[in-house]
Amino acid sequence: MKICLLTYRGNPYSGGQGIYIYYLARELQRMGHQVDVISSQPFPELSEGIALHRLKTSSIYYRDTSFKENFLKCRSLTDFGELFTTKYGIFSDPLAFSVRAYAKVKELCKSRKFDIIHDNQGLGYALLLMKNLGIPVIATIHHPLTIDKRADLEQADSLRSKWGVHMFYLLTHMQAFVARRLDRVITVSQSSAKEIERSFKVNPDKLRVVYNGTDTDIFKPIEGETDNRNGLIMVGNTDDRKKGVIYLLKALQLLADDGIRLNIVDDPWQRVPYGDSVEPPPPSYSLRMLEKFGVDGLVSFTGRLTKEELVRQYSRAEIAVVPSLYEGFGFPASEAMACGVPVIASSGGALPEVVGNAGILVPPGEPGPLAEAIKRLLKDKQLQQELGEAGRRRVQQEFSWEQAANKTVKVYQELL
């Protein structure tokens, strides 16, 4: 089968989307399928032998030149439109990507006939034009962007910031419009399927749930590193409001007298390249919250890590905390479980589906119960060991990328 995967962003640091595209492409190739990936910046990491077709972007979110230099490089209405909409805070990357991807797919169809086009969360209008090429088009929706918008609005602290949220998510209706008109929609949990049906009004007959996998050959306990587990770990983009870092920091404030340390795998000091210089961004959300709650002395950040470095961090932690308000799947939970780390997670979104009985679940957005769970589990070494072992077993049995790829191919075959 000849498969064309589309991803408007594909780097592993692009959240679950980057992880998804790497492993799905790898497993499809291992099954003997021919895989082409079309991506914009930041580009994905792919296994050897998988063709990557790089598309340009004019979005200021990934600029490596000044606005003026970027403007001079614009060659089309798509380029100008993306540059100016992103400059004024509108998240138009998926729309611009879909237009460029449509042109690229038409070009590639001259030399190869794709059996399926599979979009990864972009859902731009031009995706519907691809259906006119006579090729079935499906998409994976990890979760609808309405959830991100809702979380951002709830934590916006001024009219100006609320206006910024509305502007950023101005094209959310586009994703709903496109999703309803695709041949099939794959999603990564039952929770996400319900939210897509509710928010995007997608016909449930078109929805297929295929759980993500977790690479247990990489994510596993490291002998020696696990001998002196200490403190908490949280993995995630702390500027993403739905990740719930504010509630973990409030819980840490409640536990301040216990001196519990928290290690966050994120880079809150990111600098934006701008021509030959570097622009320091305003203080990140997480750094502002550290100061607000007076817990900066209890929290450290690792910056961005390789997968191998991340596994070492998991292996050194006593407890992994996933305080998200919502997760379409929840890689930080499954990765920690695979590393044998006991998990405390919120019951937001798909986390109960991932964690099952192999961890402790608390209500999302409530620091009190979260603090109580952390304190109780830190005192109970036996429970820590039992949960760590149960988590590893659960991931090995339930969440493999080989299984995810096989189920995805079955969705392709439904249409073919």
C-alpha cells in the first residue's frame, strides 16, 4: 500500500503529534508499506527509508529570519496570508499547510498513485480538495482544539488575554467543518472520540479509536538509576494551560513544609531566533506561577531532552505527576508507567483509559486532592513498587505501536 502522511508540524517536541508521526510511519514501513511524509516546520524525525517532503512556512511561530526578510521571501497569497495572520496572533499554520500540501500531493501523484492520504491533526480546508484526486482521505484527531481554547480562556487573567485566545483559535471552526466531511476520523481514545463527536459534530459511524503505543524498548527502568529514586517529575509544555501545571504548583505550595522537590521536563527559557540575534521572550507562564506561589526553590527545569535523557529522568523520579485538565491520550503517563514509575494523574480526558488501575487518579484542577495523593504515595514505598510494576505490565500489554499500526491499516482497508 502507498501511504501519504501529512503533518503540519512533526518534531518530537511538537507534543504527541511528533511522537505519533515518527512511530506510525516506522511501523507502517516495517509492515511493508511505502510511506511518504509531507511536513512543514518543525520537521519530523523519521526512520531511514521513509521519504520526507519538506514544505516552507511563513509562520512567525517558526521564523529564523526577521519579519522583513520573511516578507521578502513570500511568493504567494498563502505565504502572505500566513505571515500576516500569525503576526496578529491567529493560528493559521494548519490552513496554510493544507494548501501547500495539496499542491505537493498533486505533484507527487504524477509519479506515484497513493492509496490513502492520512492527515495528522491539521484539518485545513485544502484537505477536502484532495478528495477530488480520487484518493480516500482520513485524519487523526488527537483531540479537538476547542479543549485547548476552553483551558486557555479559563486561565486568562485579563480581557486582553481573553481576546488573544479568541484570536488565536479563530480557525477552530475550519477543523470541525473539514472533520465532518472526511471519509474516516481516527482518534486515540474513547474520551477523545466523545469530545470530537460533541464539539465537531462528527458522525460517530465515521470515528475509529486506535490507541497510541509506547516504545517499551526505549522507555524502561534503567538499572542503577532506579536505586535512589527521589522527588516528583512532570513532563509537558508548561505554557499549555490544559497541562495543569498551575494546579501541581499549588499542590506543591500546600506541601511546602515537606520540602518535596519537583523536576519539570520543559524549557521555560526558550529564545526565539530572529535574524542574526535572539529575542528574549516574556517570562513564561510556568516561571510566573513559580514566583506567584513561592515554590521556585522547590522546582527545577531540565530543558529539552533526548529520549534517552528523558528515560534517565523518569528512572530517577519517585513519582510521575500528570495534572492535565485534559489529555487525548497522555504520553507522559504511559512513558512513566513503561519506566516503572508510579503515576498520579488527573482523571481528565483519556488518562483513566491509559492509567487504569495501575496508578492513582485525582480530580482535575483540584490541588488539595493532588497534594494528599502525593503525600500518601511518598510515604508508602510498598504501594510505589506495586504501582510501578503494574504500570509497566499494563503498557506492555495494552499500548504497542505495532498494534496501533495494524489497527490503522484496518481503517485504511475499510475504505479500499
